[in-house]
Amino acid sequence: MQYYSLLMTSIKEKAIIGQRLAVIRMSKGLTQEDVAEMIGTNAGHISQMETGKRAIGAKSLPKLCEALKISPNDLYLNGLKKEEDVDPLELPWVIRATIELMSKLPDHEQTDFLSKLQKRIAEFEQEKKARR
């Protein structure tokens, strides 16, 4: 199993970690603004981390973990000790279908697609917040 350092240097690694951060945040029903307020930063900073434009720094990591009630492993190792621990049948069908379709794309296309999806979700969150 590969372990990641706290300071990501690879663009692809930053994007993967950022995507995990976005999924965890959304699974908890939080907006980027919510998380930013919880850790004392701004939503733009959270957005940059989620899109892989900025690495999660050593100062932000413990704050994020505390705010989201997760461990660094949840971000860096996807919360798993071994790949065998994952049973794909336990995932909702729409997630399995998305993974299957995305696996057919080259890596750079997968990253582009996820960035577009994250942007659309952010737009949706803004629209939802504006309706309140």
C-alpha cells in the first residue's frame, strides 16, 4: 500500500485528495462556506483544495480532520487499510455505474470530468443557499 506525504506535490495526487475532501464534505451535508468557517479560512481556499489547485497544508489538515470528524487516512488513504476491504456491491448502483463509466476514460479526462462535476455541485449549493 502506498502512503502519501502530507505535502502533495503531484497535481494528480492533489486532485485525488481534493476530490475525497469534497465527497466527505458533501456526505456530511456541508457547504464549502460551512467548512471554511469551521476552520477559519474562506470558501475559495476550500474550493482550491477540493479542485487540487492547492495542497492541503500541514496547518489545514488537523483543522479539517477535527471539523469533519475524520482522520488523515480518510483523505490520504481513502479511509481504507486494504483495497480488499471495499465491497463494490455495497456501493449504490449510481456510484458503481459512474465508476464503471469513468474507468473507461483516460486519467486526464477523469480529472476534467470530476472538476466539472465539483463546479456543478458548487453551483447547486449556491442555488440551494439562495433559495433559503
